[in-house]
Amino acid sequence: MKYHLSSAKDIGQLVKAVRKQSNIRQDDLAGLVGVSRQFATDLEKGKPTLQLEKVLLVLAELGIRLEVEVPEPVLEKLADIQAAQATKAENAIKQTDTTETAKAQP
């Protein structure tokens, strides 16, 4: 089922509902994800300044999948950006390999 999120408070309420429905205590959830209990509490209260990566970890642990709707041109631009980043990463790996090979040769 889809649920519209428009604020940190909405995310917090959803996390709390799923956690309670799953009979998971806050401290147990925090331990499973590797965040503090205070982080889990702040998340459920809708604190807007939490670290996004940790929020995503909690959502994933609870089986909550996050999707966004974007216009088609944005998806095309995103594909370009991802391809450029992949190329940059490949070039960095090649550069590291070349440097290590040069160092290994007498």
C-alpha cells in the first residue's frame, strides 16, 4: 500500500506504527540497525535534522521501501550523472592500479 509522506513527522509516525505492529522495542530496533536509542526516539518524534542515511537504514530494517516520483527528463539527467560517476570511479581504479604497478616494478 502506498502512503504519502510530506514531513519528518509523517516518517516518524510511520516508523512508530510499523515498529509497534511488528512488536519491536525501540532499543531493539536501534540495536538491529546500529543507531542509538535516542536516534530511534528522535526519528519517531519527527526530528527534521536526522542523518538521512541512518533514517534509510531504519526504514529498510522495518521493510519500508521509499520511492519518489520525478518527471521523465529528471530520470534522463540522473542516468547521465550516474554514468559520469561510474566512469570517474573506473578511472580512479585504473589510476590506482597503474600507480601500484609502477611502484612494484624495480
